[in-house]
Amino acid sequence: MAKPQAKFRRPSASEQLVLEHCELRLLSAPDELARCDALIVEHHYLHKATLVGEHLRYVATYQGEWLAVASFSAAAYHLRYRDQFIGWSPEQRRRRLALVVNQARFLVLPDAHYPNLPSRLLKQILARLSADWLARWGHPVALVETFVDPEFFRGTTYRASGWSELGPTSGFGRHAQDFYQPHERPKQLWVKELVKDACQLLRAEQLPAAWAPFESEAPAGGPAPLRCALPVRDIGSLLEECRTLPEFRRPQALAYPAAGLLALIVMATFCAVMHGQRDLAAFARKLSQAQLRALGFRCDPLSGRVRCPGESTFQRALDGLPEEHVEQVLLRWQEKLLGPVTDTLIAIDGKELRHSRGQELVSAIGGQTGRWLGTVRVADKSNEIPAAQILIDRLGPQLDGKLVVLDALHTQTLTAQKLHFDCGADYVMMVKANQKSLYQTLENKLQTGPFSPSADGGHPGLQA
């Protein structure tokens, strides 16, 4: 229940003296940082001082006595009302989130509750925050956000300081760089632009020249996965194909059906999640209850909320899902969305999978549309050549009448025979100088000479 609103009063002469002569300092000494955190743990209603990502701490003093402390940290990765207020796209948020910071804690100490002190300190802090952030972390900031618990506070200080109240949060709290847990206590979200038209600049196609160097290629603030924006209705078409997968686990372990797990992994891959089960679990935690329900995951009987798969669940899925069945599911879903393959040129090539410590894949790709046609994993202690031949056998009639392009590694007699005689395809293969015998044979055959069948060098139809 909210506290009754305090009556307004003007500061006394002695209080006004404190307001006019208090000093604001950025903390950096380890003992002062520890003291700041200890005061927050003791006196702040949350009794926690942990900061996530980039951070700064400030103290306001009068004649050496501490009056108030404030701390700032990395912004929340996804806030619906903040992102609507800025108007940026998910990709812009991913690249520019470092330009937004979170006021994590603001504490006026028990003996320093002077009228106007909080709003005065906020104004002083925000006037220097971007410059301090640039000096400490190497980039400026354009917008600051904070959360107010309406059960305890009315947000009067923020309203008086020109902040905007946007709406309630979803009831999740940040416990690590990319990990959130439900706390079932939505807060009021307040924001303030530190630069004129900051929101307009943050959502612009190009950032201002002064900010452009700080636009990150990696997810700002560290979280690897993006939040999935796929509507629930669009998950259905993928899930429909995934249901044809054979179940590989015991019935007791089916809180997360294989179809839903595979659909979730596919969605995560489209959102650039590529570091294995840990990032998959982090991505899954960002799904809405409706999205988790659409994937067929079961509810927790105690909380009534749809449960979210963890790292061990994804590890078992990655180890147990049959590769060929998964490939067929994805190819059928692709054809359902894009229609039949129309490419007449097919490229077969091998690539090392990113972040896989040397794991290689050989894939077939449509030359005109870029359509994926299939993939074979290179076996341990082997190379791309047998993997490509297995892929050609698997594609079979799909290559009939097509032109297949391969690099020099695949210029092999057996590969050529499979393509031409077994599949009815033509091929273009490269030959390099390190393939000495074949290179010499081709060089000899391509030498300029009399046109067959005539061997008469004086024939008028031959060039000198």
C-alpha cells in the first residue's frame, strides 16, 4: 500500500545552506565503493547493491558528511514501454543499447532528508553522467531509465526532475548479465533523455557522427541472444512439421516435447543464437508465456506458469535429435514457405561451423535463390570429400539436369561419376596446380594444335 503523500515544506535556512554547498563526487576508491554498497544494503528498501555490466557510483557530501548515494548500471535488455517510447527496431536496440543506462539505486541517507535534495542531486548527476560514462567506459549515454516501486513511492522526485513515466514492467528482475527471474511485483518505468531528441536520434537509420563509433556489432551490454519476436500464430507452421520427428526420450521426460524443442532451436538460430545450450536456455527465458505454450511445454503445477527448458534439456536435445530427420523437417518447412526449388545452378561447399572448435559441414545451396538444399556433417578424422559424396547421393534426382559447382578439393573421379552418371547433372570443378597429374593432363589437352581430324598445318581453315 502506498505511503500517504508528505506535505510540502520549504527548506529552513540551515537546510538551504546544505543544498547550496553540497558536493557531488564520482566514486572510484575501493573503500568508498564498498561503503556505498554497504549503505545501500543497510538502508535501501531492496537491501541489494549488485550492479550488472558497466556501472558508476556517486556520493553527495556536505563538509565531508555523506548525504546520498546513487548508482547506475547497464540498461535492461528489453523493456516494452521503453522500446516503444524510443521507437527503435530490435536490431537497433541490439546495436545501440549501450547508449542507454539504468539508474539502479538512489538513496538519501536517513539523516539527510532535506526538501528538494533528491531532485537537486538528480539534476547534478544527469548533467555530468554522459561525460563520466565516456571517461570510464569509452562511450557516452543518451537516455537513462529507472524503476519505482509504486507500493512504496510515488515517483515525485522523478516527475519534478522532468522524467517521463511510461508504464509498468512485466514483473521480472535482472539477476545476471542476460538472466531474469520473475518477482511478481511490477514497477513503474521512468525515463529521461540526456540529449535533446535522444529518442529520435536512437531510432534514426544512421546515428549522429559523434555516436556512430559506439554502435556495437555484438549485443550491447553482453547478452548474446535476441528476444524472439515471432508471433504465436507463426510458430504453428514450424511446429506442425516438427511433430513428425520421432521421440527419442522416455515418456517421463516429455515436459518439453521434441517438436517444441526443435522449433525453439530453429527460432533461436534465426535470432543469431549460436553458442550452444547455455545461450539457448538464455534465449528461452526471454520467450513469453504464450510463446512457450504454443511450443507445447507444460505448466508448473505450483506456479501455474509454463515451464522453460534449461541447459541440460537443450544438451540432451542437441545430442539426441536425429540429424537426417531434422534436416527433412526443415526442408519441408522451407518448401511450405517458399515453394518448390527452381534453381538450375547448385553450389556444394564446405564450411567450418562458427564456435564449434573445428566442426565442418558440407552444404548444397541454390545458386539463384540461395535456398538451402541439405547438409552433411564431416566425420571425425575425415574431410569434406566423402561428406560431399554422401550429400550428392542424398540429393539424387533433385540434381537431374542441374549444373553443380564445386571447388578444387572436390575434383575427384568418384564425385564426377556420381554427379553425371548417377544423378544426371553437369558439373564445373576447379583444378589447381597442386593437383599435378590432373593439372598437367588438362594443360596438355588445352594446348593450341591442329583442329581434328586434320593434321595438316597448311590447311587453309587453320590459323597460323
